Amino acid sequence: MQLGFVTAILPELSLADVAQFAGETGYDCIEVMCWPVSKAERRYAGVTHIDVTDFTSAQADAVRKTMSAAGVQISALGYYPNPLTPSGEESEVAVAHLRKVIQAAAQLGLSTVNTFIGRDWTKSVADNWPRMLEVWQPLVKFAEGHNIRIGIEHCPMFFSKDEWPGGKNLATSPAIWRRMFADVGSANLGLNYDPSHMIWQQMDYVRPLREFKDRLFHVHAKDVRIDRERLDDVGILAHPSEYHTPKLPGLGDVNWGQFFSALTDTGYDGPVCVEVEDRAYEGSLAARMASLVQSHTYLRNFIPRRR
């Protein structure tokens, strides 16, 4: 396995600076954010470390030189919009840019792009299904044509009480993944798996590793702490932010020994990228960089560096 981090937590640094920091810290790889150049509409969004809008072969060469100089690889390109938003115009923009991310990944010789399936949060899973297939079957076919796999992160994406219980991401559970993989009908659609998203939903975060081992394209290392007293007070029907808090690896409820034991049993040998969403470390750039150093130190207990 290769240990990396998601570059969204360092928006003010250039790709060269992020890669240099990653190499100096001891990371093997980074998942590079490729949002359209614009103002972010939510935390960790809108970060552009590679602008793929009009990506050329010369730009691809420059990116490769930057990464080679730092001694760090790119695990995947990341772009996490809502392709199934009820706004048709917003959906078209997201899908069009996702195609550009896929093309850029192919130009860079990469294998994976990470994103969200998305969801119209005003509708049920069943009512989202026809549109999901309408949008995603052509997208996955497009990815197939470029030899790119799409890793779907399964965060439910709840930001406000108006979105509960739908959220902005359809692919939240094994039951939905199973049906989605069958109906989309492509081996190029898989998971960017994050154990923390299972924990706050009161779900087993180890068992899916075995069933979906052939769909594990990428892994995020993020922890989460459940406030049991608060949960007992407000219940699972409360907005999730009322009883759970994202944390750095090792500071929450994920048993990382059990997680990596199961992950290695599946034969997975790909990237595991730290995703920092811990507000306790977000006060400054220095604090966020320190959080990545701390996460690297902790996770090297489970992912030894290859010589």
C-alpha cells in the first residue's frame, strides 16, 4: 500500500509546494484536487491544485516533472460535486468538468478519478435511480474509453437540516452499492472507501471490505468520534453533526488495526490517503500541516514505507 493525503486541506499551496511537503514528510502519494477555478461553496471544495479546464500535453509533462522532483506519486485526481443535483444547469457543469478530470487523468497516465455519485436530496433512492443511470452509464462508458476507473466516495453529504435524511450523495450503503454496480454494469465503477462514513451511520466498516474487495479502487483514512451521551439525548434521527465529529486517524472510533488487518486480507495494495476534516487542526496552515505530519506518524504503524 501507499500512504498519501488529500490535497484539499492545503488550498493556499501550489501543487509543487504540496508535493514537496508530502515528500519531505514521508508520504508516498497525494490525491490531487481538480475543482474548476471558482469560489468554494462548502468546506474542502473548490480547491484546484491541477486546473484541467483546458489541459494540454505540455501541462501534463509539467505535472509529471513536479511530482518526480518531489519523489511523490499522484494516487488519483479528485473532484466531488453533485452530478445529480436538481438544478439541471449545475448538473451539466459538474458532469462536463468530471469528463475533463477523466481526460486529464488519462493524459497523466493515472488509473483513478474519485468523486461522488450525487443525489437529488428531495427525492427517495428509488426516484433518483432512473436519473442516476441516465447520467452515470455514459460517464462510466466515457471513463472506460480512457482506461480510467471511477472511485465513488460514500459520504452521505449532509450539510443542513433541510437535506436530512436524503443528503447529496446516493451511494451511502452496501445495499445501494450492490444495486448500483449491477445496474451500471461496468467494472470501472468502484469505491473510494472511507470507514468513518460507516461508523456514524451505525454500520460495520470492516465487513464491506470483504464483499467489495474487487471494487476497492482507493481508500480514505479519516476517523470519527461518536458522542454517545449526545446521541442518547438527540437520537439517530437528529442531524448527524449533532452527535459525530470527524477526527484525525487514531483520535476517533475506528479500530485501525482491525481495519488494516481486513484490508490487507482482501489483497488491496493501493493508496490510502489521509483526509483531514478535523476542525481542531484547522486554525492555521501550520496546524493543518502538523495534522498531516501526525497522521503520517500514526498510520506508518500499519503501512510501512517501501524501500
